[in-house]
Amino acid sequence: MKTTELLYYAINLLPGPLWLAWIAAPRSRAARYLAQALWPWAILATLYVLLIGSAMFVFTGPPGADMSSLPGVMKIFSNEVATLGGWMHYLCFDAFVGRWMVNDAPQAGYKLSPVLLLTLFFGPAGLLLYLALRSRLRSS
């Protein structure tokens, strides 16, 4: 197995405990602690910076790789390290949105779990659902 594949599997495990606590045990001490802590995002963001920095300065992309056009962006992500950086971006920000939801509706308990699950798998769709249900979830 290639190093980038191993790295992919490893970085996918990092936000797992956050989501597990928030979805499976939303009122637990661990869930509350992880919703208040900032260090998990410092770790995720640091990994993102390392991956994107490597993709930009060490593992350069093909000619025409830039963010000024869709074809240019597609070329950026033809590089495995850049793709890992992009994936890390999703993992970090989706979990941060989940953190905000848990802190915004701390008494919602298991009612928030389906929304968090949707956020875990389809980030913006979960956020949209949360925004639609926010007043009900906050008054739980």
C-alpha cells in the first residue's frame, strides 16, 4: 500500500472520536469536552497546512494547475498530496461545523444525532438541515 493511501486512512480516523461522542453519546462528559476543546482543530488544521504546503512547494502539480478555472482546479487535485489536503479541509471544517451545532444546541441530545450524521457525510446538507431546525433543536 502506498504512503498516501496509508495517510488517507490515518487522517480519516482523526475526527472519528469527535463524531462518535456527539452522535452516540451527545450528553456525555466526553461529548461536552470535545465540543468545548479547540486542540482537535489545531491538530486537523496543522495537518491540512502541512499537506497543502507540501502539495504547493514540494510536490508541484502539472502545468496549468491553478484556482482561476475549473480545469485548473481539477489539475491541482490530480496530485495525491493536494487531494489529501483537500480531504483534510473537508474533515476539519465539517467537524468544526458539527462542534458549532453541538455548542449551539447543547440540550438537543439525540435529536441532533441525525443532523450530525448528515453533516458528517454531506457537510453543507447537514448544516442546511440544522439551520432549518435550529429553533426547535435549541429549545429542546
